[in-house]
Amino acid sequence: MTHPDHPNLQILEHPLIQDKLARIRDRETDAGYFRSLVSQVAGLMVFQASRDLPTRAEEVQTPLETVRAFRLAAPVTIVPILRAGIGLADGVMSLMPEARVGHVGLYRDEDSLEPVSYYCKLPDDVAKGPVFLVDPMLATGGSAAAAVRLLRENGCEDIRLICLVAAPEGVKAMLEADPRVPIFTAALDRQLNDLGYILPGLGDAGDRMFGTR
């Protein structure tokens, strides 16, 4: 259901998602368990985010007879924002192993808080189908907006953003940058702090995922 204050936002409140998010937030969760939980939540979230993907009918031969069945009408592409988005991409691919994977490399300048692009590799026909843009955190919205711009420049029309937690500031920034992009998140947190980190948040997702500082 769309959030009453944010027309571009859906909060996925399924009990399994919320239970795993609580474990992800816990500072005592180690890197291995953290990665596993992020992957699991991403798989659960994409199930909801893909509910309205278009399908096409075709005849399929079962061991007994022919039946009218349905397949996705267009190829799906998963695009993680490097590096932390890789953890979500693994979970999405567990549900859609046939999906293609592109990569967008962005980092946030810690002084200006603006995104800096350093890598972009996408399938040549990425615009032929829906794109799931995945990143654990939607903080200022700068990196997500920059990634969406890159996808638009490559002709993509159907772009869906999946993140674990979002800040109101990032949701509003995305609405201003590209109101056509729906955002799917497990939680809308309170605010950003002075350094642009989400509160209460879950810390630096990349560092926690890969055991770095």
C-alpha cells in the first residue's frame, strides 16, 4: 500500500521482513549473518515489488498434456549500486535466477554528500524490460537519483527501487528527481543526522556486510 505522506513509497510490513530487519539492525549481528539476512529480506521484498510485472501466455507441454501457462513478458534486469547493493542483488537473483545483472558504481563524497560515479555496466538491451535498482540505504537520495539518471539515459522506463531502510529526506528527494520510480522499503526511519546517516538506521551497510571499516 502506498504511504499516505509519500506517494512514491511502499513500506513492506510482512512479519518475516520485519523480523529479519530487526536482526539486521542489531549491532551484535556479525558480517556473515548480516549478509545472509540482507539476502533473505531482498528476496521477500522483490516478491512484492514484482507483483504487477507483465506476463504473456504460451502453450507448455507437461508430461501429460498441453496447458496454457504464463511467463514474464520481458527480461528483468537487477542493478545493484556498488558495493553494498550486491547483498540485495543476491537475494533477488535467488528468486529470479534468469534475470540479467548490471552494475552501477557510486560513492558518496563525505564532504559534499554528493554522489560520484565511477562505474556503469549494463546489458545492451536493458531498456527492453523492468529494472530493479537495489541498495540497502536510501539516505539523502543522491546516489539513487544518480543511478536512475544513468538508467534513463540508457532508455529504461520501468525502474523500481528496493532498499532496506529509507529516510524521509531521501524519499522526498527521489520524488523530486523522478516521481515515476516507486520505492519499496522495509522501514521508513526517522531522519538523517548531520553526517547524512539514517537514524536509527543500521550503520554502514557496506562495512557491516563485508566486515570492513
